[in-house]
Amino acid sequence: MTASILCAIHCAIVPIMLTSLPILGLGFLTNPWLEWSMIIFALLIGIYAIGNSYLNQHHKLLPIILLLIGFAIIIGGHFLITNWHEAIVVPIGGLLIAIAHFFNMKYTATCTNPQHSGH
């Protein structure tokens, strides 16, 4: 959940600060390799966290669906959308991923089946 929130913040702030980054010596933050590394890192964490909870505890699809839609929006936003529209669409994907983690935590905390691990 933390990585998703940080990703959403990163996606919202980078377009706004894009013009001032070279002045501050932080131009490396706009590097496409850093951007895709963060996306892949967040995707791996999301798949592990939500997938593990889905398989071992709550068995509810909503967090997985929200996670996949969120990443589809982020990736689609990077490939298909340009200009200032990307600065609106990509953070929405990050927020969906954070919401997926929220539902995953909620479902895991309220799981009452004694056969599931963690109880």
C-alpha cells in the first residue's frame, strides 16, 4: 500500500516539478528507466501482497481486479496519453492500486474462516 501511495504521489508531482528539476539537480527523476523501474517494483509488490492474501486468506477478487485496472491505467497513461492529460490519468491508476491494497487489508483483517492461515 505504501509503494502504491508513493507511486501516486510521484506520478502527480513529477509533471508539476518537471521544469524545476534540472535547476535543483534532480533531473534523474524524469528518467524513463526510473519511471518503469518504479512501476515494475510496485507491480511486483502488489501481486505478492494481494495475491498472497487472496490465496491464503480472504479469496475475494475485488483487490486483484482493482490492482490490475490501476496498473492498466498507469501503463496506458504512459503509452497512450500525452501532455497534461497524463498528469491526471496516471495518478488515478496509482490511487486505484492504493484502494486495492486498502480492500485487501480490510478483507484480511475481517476474514473469519479458521482454516485460513494467520488466524
